[in-house]
Amino acid sequence: MKIEFASDSILQKYFEEMMLVLSALESVEEDWGESLLTDESSVSDFMMRDYERKAFEKALGIKVKKDHKIVDLCKKLRKKAKKAKE
């Protein structure tokens, strides 16, 4: 049996956005904000019901699909923040 650890190098580039995601996760379900996220983590890992995903979307202020990777949400958050500054 070979065990491989998932990378978090991409997420490290999006630290502030990742913290926003963790905060939004915490607002949906207690203790989700303490989740260990990697470059491979996705929304589907949290097995959210539709109402939980909608609450997560509302907390983030962006559209969230079950198949989105967390790193993709971080990229969307950064893009949104850049547009807001313009």
C-alpha cells in the first residue's frame, strides 16, 4: 500500500481567500472551519445539503457548485476582490 499526501502549495498562494472559505464553512457547520484543506479538497468533500451549500454561497458571495475545488473558490474570491478595487 502506497500513501501519498495531497499538496497544499497552490492553496498557500491563496491564504487570505482560504481563510474566508474556512470562515464560511464554519458559518454553515460548527467545526468545518477547522478542516484541513489541500489542493485537492472540493465542496463535495463536505457532503453539503442544498440549503447548506446555499448558505455557504451566501457567506462567500460567489456561486458555488458541488464539484468546485476549494482552490477554484479561492481563485474566484481573489478575482472578485480585484474587481471590487477597480
